[in-house]
Amino acid sequence: MVERAEPNETRAEACDGIRRTVAQYGQLCDDGRFGEWIELFTVEARFHVMGRTHGGRGAIRAFIESGQGPDQRGRHLASEPVIDLGPDGRSARAWTDYVFLDKKRLVTSVGRYHDEFARDHDGRWRFALREIVFQDQSPELTQPPPG
């Protein structure tokens, strides 16, 4: 029996789509391609970091552009995510460890992304919620990864 995430989509295909979204998040942000980057989020997505939640694509993009100007950009390095697909085949949760290197290749941030995904009408997996949990902190909106 093949486990299905969505009609005609296997679990492996769904996980590949989620991993692609996770990878594109760092690459597009690092390159300053914010018009493409924001498309990784659902229209009503939430982005939670440093105790604040930014809701909707407009607010999320404004926040990230203000903190990721050309001089602040570097490289996001992400581990393999732990992915739990929802029983509906259109939602998922994932946890991904990350490291951020600045332009001088110094580590300036370490933590874990806590993500909730939605499979959008066009078939793409998008962030419905991204919570950035810095090292030695606890999540505020999401659950820790499964054991």
C-alpha cells in the first residue's frame, strides 16, 4: 500500500515539496529576492520571531526586508527537516535546525524553524506559520518536534 498525501501524490513527493520550500526560504532571502520569497507563504501566513507575530504577506515582507538589507544578508544553512504530514494530506508540520552566517562568515544566529505548511490551491507547499526559535529558547506558538 502506498501512503498518499494528496490524490496522486505520495508521502515522498509531499516531503520533497516541503523540503524544497524550506531550502528556497534561505536561498531567496540570502539573494534579496523578496518578491519570490514571499510567495513561499500563504496569503494569510504568520511569521513569529523575537516575541512578535507578523501576519499576512505584506507585513511579513516588510519585516524581512527591513532586517535583510544588502549589508545584513549572509547565508542560511539548514539541516534536513523532520516532517509530519497531516491526515488531510494538505497540511504538515516540520522542524529544521539552522545556522546563519553573516558576510564575514561568522555565525550570528543558531536555532530551529518550527513550521506549519499548507498545500495551496496550485499544489505548492507554503508556510502557513513559521516560528523562529533561537538556541536555548522555547517555542511560543508551536510544539517541539516529536521524539
